[in-house]
Amino acid sequence: MTKAFVVGWPIAHSRSPLIHGFWLKRHGIAGTYERIAVPPEEFARFIAGLPASGFAGGNVTLPHKEAAFRLVEPGDELSRRLQAVNTLFLRDGAVRGINTDPEGFLANLRA
């Protein structure tokens, strides 16, 4: 089973588990998408523990996007330019990050 998350502070208001849970079910993917509340002072510890957590990756929301960039290996040029990541994943035992925010924002404008 694939496990994913959205991490932020606060996070109880996030609708991401509802949205991603719908698509997991719709596409027959065995998995979960969970909210994880992490205060800023504990975020580095959260990132350090991610490889052993059983999660495949997840999304980062406020206030952690810039801290995530500093704590992981940026996986794309856009993340390096923005100095922020909103998506985390594991590769070769390392936590990496990319930023999909601009693409989503522009797609919304086009629509």
C-alpha cells in the first residue's frame, strides 16, 4: 500500500486527503493520503525521519515550503529559483523536493 501525506501547521482545514483519497479510490490504487500537523520547530526532525516513515512522499503547505527547500535535495530548477518546494518524494534513500505551485497557478488562470 502506498502512503502519502500533506504536512503543514495548522493542517486540520486541508481538503487534500478528501481530494486525493477520491482519486486513489477512483483509480483503484491501494493507498492513503494523510494530514500531518508539524509545528515549524519540529519540521527538520519530520524531514529527517521521512525515509524510515513508510511514506512514499507527500505535499508541503504553509509554513514549511521554504524550510523544505533548505532541508531536502531540490529536484528541479524551478524549486531552486523559488527556493521553495511543495512536493516531497524519496529517491535512493534521500528526500527530494520539487515545486508544482506555479504550474497549478497558471493552469487555473488559463481555465
